[in-house]
Amino acid sequence: MRTRQGDFTGFIQWNREEGVGNDKLDGHTADGELSLRFDTIRSIARRSRDSSLVTLLDGREIVLAGTREVGHGNRGMYVDDRRYGRVLISWNAFQRVDFSPGGSGPVYGDFPPGRALTGSVTTHAGGRLTGRLVYDLDESEPTETLDAHPRAWTTPSPSA
């Protein structure tokens, strides 16, 4: 993906939600509404504040406008770039994206196991506490807990 700040390469999530071949890019042409599957698109280039030039794999070029997906209402595109992690590209920074076959994304085993977060906290009184930081107790361990509001608890009936 080409932006005013540089180029990014990786898996893309268009408008923060479309990300696979059978997802569709929606817009309006001079002939009416059009939905294009992402796996038929070679590139998308920002044409104006409110439109994009879409080049299909067969070489046809189509101007799409009139929806938030192809204009200023676009909520941004995520690029999972190996150098930086997940990068959010705003519509204003976006210039062009060229698609290529990507294969599969990372799998669970590609990520190292987590480790405890440590740090220091300074209190209002000026004291300093150093050690393990836990923001949410059930996220501090590799196991999960079931969170429920006490009003949701019920007492089993004696026949249960």
C-alpha cells in the first residue's frame, strides 16, 4: 500500500472490515451501483476525495464513487506489515494499493508465548512501586475466567 508517509506491505483489511477474496468493494459508476469481489481487483487508487480508480485483473478500469468504501467516508485500511505490526492508513493518507496473492497469514504458533508485564508506578504521595503489572486479573494468566455480573448468578434447584 502506498501512502504519503511511505509504502507498507502485508495483509490488508479494507475499510477496517473487508479482508478476503470473496468480500466486496461497493460503489457507484456512471451506469449504477457495482459490487466487485476483492479477488478480481488488481489495484485501487485514490482518484479524488470521493472516488477511486479500480483496476481489475483483466485490465479494465472502473471509477467507483458514492460510498464510504471508495471515498472520504472510508474508515481506513489496516496493513499487517511485518516491520511495524498492524498499521492503520487513513483515507487522507492513502494513495494506492496493489494486490498480489498473499497465501495464508500467520498462525498461532508464529507468536511467542506471552510473559508478565513489569514496570514501576509512582503514587500521588511520591512512593514508587515496582514489579509485575496486572490491569485485568483474568488477563494475567494463560487461562481464562468466565466473567458474569452477580445478578446473573442463580442458585441451582435441589432437583438439579
